[in-house]
Amino acid sequence: MNVEIKGRHVHVSEAIESYAREKAEHLAKFLKEDARVEVILDHQREHFVAEMIVHAHGGPVLVASVHHQQALAAVDLVAEKIDHQLRKSKSRAKDHRPD
């Protein structure tokens, strides 16, 4: 799985980058090996915006975005949103399999 971490209007420190990479790699159990995950951290006035985009081969592109005052909390919350979307997508795929 390929993980890209980018910063817009903010420098992404090593601590934030490693935390975001850890959260993104946790999603590997739902994705195939050729999936690509982008984590984008943006600073806007008084809060951070964390956005996660998952490009899964043969599946939909999943996007989640969260606004929070702390960068690590924003990354954590956006990872939870994507995790929920992946679980929902996976259960839909299982429910629609022909018998």
C-alpha cells in the first residue's frame, strides 16, 4: 500500500507524519496491496483540516475530511471516518454477492 502525506499551508512534522502513516497503514486490512492513500493536512485560521483519500483498485474512491483545532486529533478523526466507510463498503460487497 502506498501512503502519501502532504501539507498545505503547514509544515508536516516527523511526529505528525509518522502518526498519519500509522493510521493510514491500519486500513491495510481492508485494502489490496496496490491501494493508494493520501493524507492531506491543511491549516486554516484557527483549525486544522485533515483529509484522507483512498484509491482502492477496483473499488470506489473514498474521501473524508475533518476540521479540528489540533492536528493529531484531526488525523485521528479522519482515519475513523475512512475506517467506517471502508467497513460499510466491504459489507455492501459481501451482501451483493450472488449465491
